[in-house]
Amino acid sequence: MTKDGNNNRGAAESGVQRFYDGANILVTGATGFVGKALVEKLLRSCPGIETIFLLIRTKKGMSPKERLKELLDNGVFDRVRDSGALSKVVAIAGDVMDPGLGISEADKARLCSQVTIVFHSAATVKFNEKLQDAVKLNTMGTQSVIELCKDMAKLQAVVHVSTAYSNANRVHVDEKVYPPPASPIGVVECVKHLSPDLVEHLGEAIIAKDHPNTYTVTKAMAEALVSEEAENLPISIVRPSIVTGAWQEPFPGWVDNISGITGIMMEIGRGTIRSIICNEKYLVDIIPVDIVVDTLIVAAWQTANCRKNSVTVYNCTSGSLNPIYWHQLGKLTLKHSKTTPSKYLQWYPGFSFTTNRGLHNFKHLLQHELPAFLVDLLLRLKGSKPM
């Protein structure tokens, strides 16, 4: 691999690249932020790959094949478009929330006879997701992937993408799997057999113990399932913190969504966020998407080459090694939003952090809700659709 990330088959390959020669890879969650970057990096940096299977569900009337085409038309794949590498990507119709991943018998037979490496990245990252849906996707989905992997004759490595916040109740998190907040199998059975209302009450009871939301709870339970299967599968866990835009690859600053911290920074730049309730002295643990992707790729290689009877965990975080605090992030965002203004600017950028909820509520009413109400009122008076 050359310095700029392009490949030259005449140049010396690394051990990691050689590991991927002839590999058939299954990726779940490939239409997501991390998934897109992972597929692009594999195609660009590991040209010896045979096939990359992507588990894709039907969505908004689009078939898996149509969604695959839409995915590969994304600009993130421009660097590999002329190499012919995109022909290696194959859509497998299925849904992580369905029993057996919703895969046909023919596709299952193909995957089980060919796949050598699995990256399980599919998840719901909504913090306010109902427990029933979060369990189906994050916990039961992981369970279904594990069951499929058990039937793969040539399997060398499975990498489960978790989160650094799966143990949000702990001050210090080592690279190991901790006891889950509830029995994964027990919660799964409850989701299968109880009414949605009862499941939500169960979720409230679990979260009330020591977790902030259904996302961290279900990811913790998924880790427990992975750990239980470590004796039977070559499997590892990668825990990214808050995944942000690319540091270098596929190109600096690349991001494909405006959720989470990216959305906060964007709205600060647009001038629409004026107050944030937060202790600005706290660490904000962010990690560029390309660092996460590189960790996943190397984790698979390491898992295959250093097989052991317990799961290996990799915390993919900036932490104390390269810390950034909320006040620093705020200053940087304001600085760059003024030197390089957004074309969607609504108001001159300016905001402040506060830990005083009463003060924040007052600012929210005065600087967020009131301007939004006035803008909508003007639009209605003009006969336009409100924002």
C-alpha cells in the first residue's frame, strides 16, 4: 500500500493485507457511517479480497440490490471506482431484526461455505429507542449473527462492533467483558413473549439500576453473548467511543450524517444552537472514523492469528492519550465556523455551556424556541411551509 492509501500490487504487502488475500467477507451495517468507511477501506487497501457480502434489508420500497447500487454510487467510493473493485461487493437480502437474519436458504448456504471473515456493525444507535426494538437489533441481532457464524466452515475471524459506553455505569473500563445489567437470554425471552408495554416497564427497571438508556444496556448484553461464544468462535470486540469525521481516509473530514456530535457542531456553526447544558470541563471522547476502521481490520487479522478461548476486547478511544474537552471543542467549532462559514448559516455563531438547568431553560426559550416560532410565523404569513 502506498503512502496515499492507494495500492500497488508490485509493492511489498503487509501481513494484514496478505491475510485478506482471497478472503470472503460478510459485513452487517454496511449502509451506516462506519460500515461505508469499512467497505471502502477494505476494497482500496486489500485488493486481494475475493468478495464482500453486505447484509442489506429492503427499505422505503427499495430492494437490497437497489440499495447496494445507491450505496456504491456514494462519493466515498470514488477512489476505487475505476479499479473494478466495486464488482466484488454483493448484496445479501436480509434483516438483522428477523429470525435467522431473514436470509434465504440459498444465501445461507453460500455464506456458510465461503465466508472467512465477519464484521458485525449493524446496530441502532438511538438513545431513546424502545427496549423491544433495541433488544431485537442490538442483542438478538448479535445472537443471530453468532448462530450463522457457527455454521461457517472456513471462518477465521469475527469482529463485533460494540461501543465504549456499553459500560457507562463504570468510571474505569478495562478491555474485558463485564457482567451485563440483566441476563441477555432472559431479556430476549421477555421480548419474544411479553407485551410491548410490559417490555418497556422491564426496560425502565433495568435502566434505573445504572445505565442511561436502552442503547448502552442492549450493547452490554450483546457483549455478554459474544463472550459466551468465545470458546466456539474466533471472535473479538471493538469498542469505539463517539465516532466523528475522518482524520485522513477516505479523505479528511469525510462524514455522511449529521447525528450526534456532528449535528451539534453543525448547528453551532449555523448559529442555531446558543446554549448547551454540559460541564465544559468534562472530556468528550471522540475518535475519527478511519481510526475505527483501521482498528476493525487489524482486529480481524489479530483474532485469526492469535486464537484463544476468551474474547479479546479493544477499546478504540482517544481517552487520556489525546484528550479534548468540551470547552476546547466548543472554541474550535466557533473558530472554524467564523473563518469558514456554513452556507446554511441562520444566525451569527455564538453559544455557551452551562450546568445551571434553570439558566439553560431560559436561554433555550429565548434563543431557540422564540426565534423558531417567529420564523415559522413569518413563513406561514407568506403562505410558505413552516420549518
